[in-house]
Amino acid sequence: MAGPAYGKHTRDALGTFATVMVTDPAALSDARELLDGELAAIDAACSRFRPDSELTQVCAAGGHPVPVSPLLAQALSVALTAARITGGDVDPTCGQALVSLGYDRDFTLVRPDTSAPRQPPVPGGGWRGVKLSTGRRQVTVPKGVLLDLGATAKALAADRAAAAIAAATGGGALVNLGGDISVAGPPPEGGWLVGVADGATFDTTTASVESSQVIVIRDGGLATSSVLGRSWQRGQTQLHHIIDPRSGLPVRPYWRTVSVAARSCVDANTATTAAIVRGEGAANWLARLGLPARLVGPDGAVVTVAGWPVAEDTR
């Protein structure tokens, strides 16, 4: 994705990989430090698996108002906005649905357990009951509701980190958090070259991932959502992490992978997640919004809309 003139660093983070690239190699050390700070902050604020995270404490408050940090207030605002603009397709109140399916800890610990689910499905749909006062930085989560910010918090971290790095270094920056990509500052000549993968699984690494297409981005964000990335088996049932809030069960895959380019990584990831949930109507919905998108069906058939570049597969 980059030539030798770039500064680049990759490490594990947030249950996936985190890559930072800068147009000025001399700025890489500062970029790494800024990225590490953002990742640590978003994990402490938004992790569903840390007993000491702000999110865990908010959900355990039994319906009482809780003061929150500026970062968690921003993350909650982003998540609730995503729910509102997608009509509830991207729903942060699906945490209990994921727990009922066995996704109740870090994913590396979830996959080895193939026992049958022990809890019935738990629909979401409670996002309107989450009350956030951004001015007072206070949130009330209804008793019994478990929030999961997986659809937006990682993308928010990518946007925040790229913007912070570009502002501090004065150069161009790209941050890639497991396929959630944000760029800021002046891009390299010709733009950033980004590989788009169709079949990446949880075990795929940055070294082994096979790109199906390479595209150029110069600003904003790019995100890919897939039913393949975090999938696991419980009993005789194959599961994945993108939940239909109406049923509390994984979405029946009409698309296996959706990639979208947008003004920000948050906007892109909101659109990709909603597209997976919406299924057959997703392509027309994205086209009406004017969001360049690439949608891949279970059989590998590709549909592109809104000016996404059409190119032969690189495989």
C-alpha cells in the first residue's frame, strides 16, 4: 500500500491490527505516539469487555444518569446518530444480542467455544431510550440494556487519530484500524493507494490479505464491513457479528462484504454496516445517497454504485 518513501508502522490493537502511515518518514515516531494514545483512550472509554471501561460502568448503572468523559460522550453521540440516520439498522443497543450468541469476551476467546447457545436471541431497538446530554456530558442507559459501539467506535478512533497526526506533523496521514481507514492532511502525490479485500477473515493478517482491487483515496474515510471477519460456530450454527436489531440474530447474508467511501470513516462504516443489514435494497440506498460503494455477494459477484471505480480483480 505504500512505497519506501512513506513512514509506516503496524501493530495489534482493539482485537485487530492498527496501521499508521505518514508522508514524512521523520514524523513516524510522533505519529505512532499519537495513535497509541488514541487507541488507549478509545479502549478505556468504549470497550465492552473491560470491567473498568466507562461503557461498562454506564451500562451497569441500572438506568441512573452517569457523568461521562468527552470522548465517551462523543462516541455515544456518534453511535446514536448512526442509529437515527439508518432508521435503527446500526443499533448500539445490540450488546445483549451478541452476548446471547456467545460473543461476550475478546474474540480470540470466543472462537474456540463451539457449544450450543444457552440464551435465546435478544432483539435490539432500544437506542431511543438512551439519553445523552452532550452539554452536561451525562448519559442514562435503560436498565438491562447493554451497549456495543463496535459499529462506530473503531471508525471514530481512526478519524480522530488521522486528524491529530496530520495536525501535529503538518503532513499527510493514513490510519487503518482493521479495514476502517481515515486519511487527513495533504495526501501523497497521486493519493493513497488502498487495497480492498473481499475474503478477509479474522485470522487474515496485513501480510496475507489478498486485495481484490486497489483504489485511490485522497481525503475522508473508507470502510469495509463483512460477515466473514468475525464469524464463529455455536452448536451446528455458523454465526457472525453483524446483528439484525429486529431479531437479535446475525443478518442473513445477502452481501458478504461491502466497502464504502465517505466524508469520514465514521460515515463510511455506518453505511457499510447498514448495507449489510439492509441486504437486497442496499445498493439502491447507497446510490441514492451518492456514496461510492462496492458490494460483493456470497458467490463473489460484484456490484458497484455511485462512481466506485470499476476495475478487474487483482487476483
